[in-house]
Amino acid sequence: MNLNQVTIPSVNVEVSIAFYQKLGLHLIVDARPRYVRFEVPDGDSTFSIHQVETLPEKNGIVLYFEDENLDELVENLKKKGIEFLQQPKDQTWLWREAHLLDPDGNKLILFKAGENRKNPPWRINK
């Protein structure tokens, strides 16, 4: 099994399109205003947005995008006007993370984990 597609809700797909294009995603399906799909810059995954009347409350979606050059990516995005809640920071779980919100308040974590993403020192070996 391969997770290769994620869809998130948005109350304003237009605004979300501009935001995710700034992040570097490439628009491949355009069925505005109700649905759009992007290719991610690396790998074979796709990412889509569908229009909703209201967003889910409380604990929402958290999206993780990994980039080998995290600090450089964050600096480039800041130059494009993207605001971050947390600058790149080394975490105790051995990932380096930067946190931000998309226009609908969905949390994004840009990170660099390398080998530790799937093989941290505490991985369970079966």
C-alpha cells in the first residue's frame, strides 16, 4: 500500500491555490471553485483541495512536507511573504521542523528528518 494522495478542505479555494503554489506545488487539475489537485515537487504524490462551507472544528489537519534543504526553503518562502509560527528548530524526536498555517488554518510542518523519519533509534523491529 502506498499513500499517494491527500485532500484537505478549504472555504476559499482561490486563496489556497495561490498559497500552495508559493510553496512550490504544481496545479494539475482545475475544477474551480470546488476542487483542485497539485503535484508535489518531489516524489509521485498528489495533493488536492476541495471547497467546503465550514471548516472542521478543533483538532484539524496537519500536513507534513519534507525537504532536504529545509532552512533554505523557509528563507525563500519568507521572501515570498509566507509567515511562520515556528522557525526551523531541532526537535527531540530528531526532526528539524518549521510550522505555519495555510489560509484556512490547516497546520503545515515543513521538516527534514532524513533516515530518522522511518528509522529513528527507537523504531520497533519486527
